[in-house]
Amino acid sequence: MNYLVTGATGFLGRRLVARLLDRRAATVYVLMRRASADKMDDLRARLAASESRLIPVWGDITRDGVIDGEARQALAGRIDHVFHLAAVYDMNMSDATADRVNVEGTANVVALAGALANEKGNKPLFHHMSSVAVAGADHEGVFSDEMFDVGQRLTHPYYRTKFQAEAVVRERAGVPWRIYRPGMVVGDSETGEMDKVDGPYYFFPAIKALRDNLPKWLPLLGIEGGQMPVAPVDYVVDATVHIAHKRTGNGQAYLLIQPNPPRAGEMLKTFVRAAHGPDVIHNLPSQQWSGALESQIKAWRKRVPGAEWFEKRLSSALGIPLSILGYVNNRAIFDDVNTRQALSGSGISCPELADYAETLWRYWEMHMDCDVDVPASLVRRVSGKVVLITGASSGIGFATAKKMAAAGAIVCMVARNPAKLEETRRIVEKAGDGAAHAYTCDLSKIEAIDDCIARILADHHHVDILINNAGHSIRRSAFESLDRFHDYERTMQLNYFGALRLIFNLLPTMAKRRSGHIVNVSSIGVLTNAPRFSAYVASKAALDAFSRCLSPEVASRNIDLTAVYMPLVRTPMIAPTKLYDYVPALTPDQAADMIANAVIDRPKSVASPLGTFAQVSYAMWPKVNDFVLHKAFHMFPSSKASRGYAGRADDNQKLNVPARLLAAVLPGPYW
């Protein structure tokens, strides 16, 4: 089977090509511009495809004929399917650009498909990737995949040209055709992979701000809005490939959307939950605006002097095209009757957003939220320096690695999971101006630490800054640990002996170079004496005491030691304790800022105001502290696992009002 694909290097295109290459004896011809030859090399490398199965065809859809006569003659009669995916999708596009690529480009590819038929009458099947946008932004009522021209208003260049491109296929195609109308395409439901900010992703920075600045229990108000026809990219591609190879179905369109799509308010609530933000969101019925918001804005812009300038500034400030805001009140109800029939019995179905929203969020936060705030003082301190960070594949360590790399450091990332570590290393290197290197190591094993440091010193000869961030925490009272002595042994092994071994391995080169900085990420629990954390706090306190004793020994060698008494941080380490969803916590970025400040100023210690106050108050009024902590101990319940309910989730563990109030008044401790 031979295929010709346009738009093959796009987000949908490269996945479609991969699925086509999975088919037996398939050869895929990819229409490319000569100027994009490097993209062809990247695509072939990405898909591990041979030159005999993935073949470039040089041309341009905006040019009459698309490809030259020699190439057209070579392909005539050989192509079984033409997939046309090339289009401009930009909600800020101009009418001229939209017309040239989306409409004229489609007409040219339709003509090419007809020209590829041979004298025996063998015609390729033409597959056109359209969009639910053909319904317009203000269609009211049902819009099924059997509908096309129902008098809808199409004012935005994208909606208009997707409609006109469909019309070109329907009216001019001299070959059999099928049309696919994906909805709001989001990332892969299994991996979360996405390559651009689009659709609901425009709202992710605002969701992140809500999560970082508001308590989880705070009630929020939203609007109900209209249906959001979302679909993950893997479903869109799988459904397209399956329908394309059915023997019947020519001359039909196929909506590719989630059944019973969520309304705008439901979608927002789902993503806020995925981000672990405020969980109490009440959606108010939205007013049914007369006409699309976008149309109203355009009319207002014509009447008011300077309105166009104001619109652009507002859109830039929000980071959201105003046409996207207009779609929040979409009033169309999509019915994918043709798609349901075509996919019947195939096992292909669109998952519900709630089932993969957290996957999308995690991918965005790790791979796409790449803005790193780096002060000039950090650049001066670490540029060109070798910085070793343990626990660097997630949470605080990952956020710190991004900051150090962005400041120009040579970052040595150490963690236990090799696949996850390599993934985060690539992200850090891409986000930073420095270099990032991955070193897999189980820090609970002394021999592994010795081997890891030997490799690092062999590669870089020295380490300027060591950030002992890796750690293990156990939330369990002493009475719940009487028969679990191994909890204390394991915690001490990683948090104390592991960090100690790293320091011992690096001290000789630091002393020889008469320069070095050791940053130990400790815990606010060392200052507050948090109940239920005797194993964790004791291990951190041991490292703290060791560092205080070591500091005067190495002062003459210009080696500094800093303890960062970290408050509660919302990382994977605390995720199993569900009650932490309801108490204030730092984000990994905020925690990384504390470490960055420690690296810049090289102080003896860094602590939050509450941590400092707790340390002073315990020295002056120890019995008062014990009284407050005793009350808190009974206010905050133990986990189900520590109470003997092994294997049961903590999902229903919530705090009462007094506990929430105490956590709000005293933010940061581990409760």
C-alpha cells in the first residue's frame, strides 16, 4: 500500500505516518518543501524508518501543480491514499495566509490527487483533515458529521477557511474522498505528549497560578459554558487510520470527539483537579450571549478608536487569543453518528478527559512550562561551575536543576530511575544555557555512591557545588513504628549516610582546589520538632549536626556548608498523604528559589519565618511548644497505612475546620 501525506512533520502528521508505516508493506511518500529537508531527516530518525519506506516528494501545496511533472509522472497510478493534513492553525492568522494555505493549498492537493490517477482508472482515495470549526463559533443546536452547510456564520479566518477547504473537496475532487473533523486536539492520552500551546492549554498558566496561590479548600466560582469537543491525539490518529481503510464510507465526514464532551466549566474543574489545585469549584449557568463573542469584539473594534490596539494588548497580557475566549460559550452539540458506526467493533474509542487529564497536566508542567526565572546574581555565581544535584529527576531537584542550567551551570543530575532521569536531563538541557549530565545511582547503597562520584570526577574532574536534595520521608508515630525498626534504618541510610558518603567523596577535591559549597536540603521539622516524623527529622538533624561540626574544620579551605530548612513542598514524596492536599505547601519552583538563594549568598542556614520562630520559641518556651504540637498531633490523623489498613487508599482523608485553620495560620510544617 502506497500513501502520500501532506503536513507529515506536524503533530498529527508524524503520528499518522508512524501508524501507516506500522502496516505491512506500506510505503509513505511525504510532501515536503526543499527548504524543510532537515525536517525530513528528523522525521526519518524519529520514526526509525528506512529510506525505502519513507520517501520525500519535493513540492509546495501553495504552488500550482504542487510537484513538478517528473515527480507527478513517477507517482501516477502508484498512490492508493492521499492524506491531506497540511494547514495553518493559528487563531491570530490573517485572512490572506488562511486563504493561501488552507483554501488554495487544499484545491492544489485535490487537483494533484486527480492527476495521480492513471489511464486504467486507478484513483487514490483522498482523505482531508478538517475540523469541528466548520460549524462556526456560534452554531446553536445539534451539528452532526452528516451536516455541512447549514447557514452558519463564519467570521474568523480559521473557521471560514476550514469550511471553504471542505467545500473544495466536496465540489472539486475527481477522486473518492473522506473528511475527518477532529475536535479540540489535546496531547496523547497515554503519555501526555503535546507540541504546542493550544485550546485548553492556554488556560494552564492561570490554573497553575490558582494552585500555587490559593488553598485547596477555597471555594471558587466558574461558568458552565458550552460543550468542549476535546479529543486526544492518539484517538484522532487511530480513528482516522481505521476509517481510512474501511471498504465503505466514501463521501462522508467523520467527527472525532469525546462522546458527551465536557462543558467549559467541567473541563476547567477537571484540569484544576489534575493540577492538585482548589477542589471546590461551583459552576454558574452562563448567560447565552447573543452571537459569538468574537463577532461582538470585532464590531466593538470598528466603533471604538484604538480598540484594536487594546485588544492585542489584552490578548498578549492574558496569553490567550480572544477568539478562544469566545468559544467558551460554544452552543453547538456535536453528534458523531458516522464515526460511531465506522468504529463499531474496532475497539477504538475516545477516552473521557477525566481519565487522562492528569497525564496531560504532568507533561505540560514538565515539558512545556519552561519559563525559568534566573537572577543575574545566580548566573554570576554558577556560570561554568559544576553543580551536582541528587534527587534530580522530579520535584525540588528537577526544578533546581532547571534553574542551575538556565544560569549556565554544568549540572550533574543524580537519581535512581535511569529512564526518568534521562527524560528530565533532556528537558533541563533544553531549558538551560549550560549542560546537563545524568548519573544513575541508588543513594541508599554506599558502593553505588562511590562508583557514581568516581564517574562524575572522571568526567568533570571536580564538583563546585553539591546539593544534597534526595531524601525519604515516613509519616508514622513512634508507637506505630515499634515493630518497624527498618523504617528508621532505611531513612537514616539514605538521608544521613548517603549524603555523608557523597560529602566524603567530594571533600578531597574541594580541599585541594580550596573552593566548594555543600548545600544540604534539610526540613522545617528539624526546627519545629514535628510529631510523626521522628525517623525523618532525626536523619535530617543528624546531617545538620554533622555539617555544623564540619564547618569550622573546612573554613580555612574556603568550603561553605548551608542547611536549607525546607517547609512542606508539594512533590511526589508527599502525594500519598492525601491530607496534605488541604494544607499550604510550597511549589517545587518556590523551593528551588530557596536553594538558589542559598547558592548565591552561601549562608549558614536558610529558613522560613515560621521555622525561625519555632526554633526560637522552643529554646525559650519548650513546654508551650510541646502543648501546641500535642494538640496538632491529635488534630491531624495518622494515615490508614500506619494504622494497619495496608493496601487501602487515603483518598477520603480530609481535615476538619480547626485543623485547616491551624494549617493556614502556621503554613509550612509537616503535620
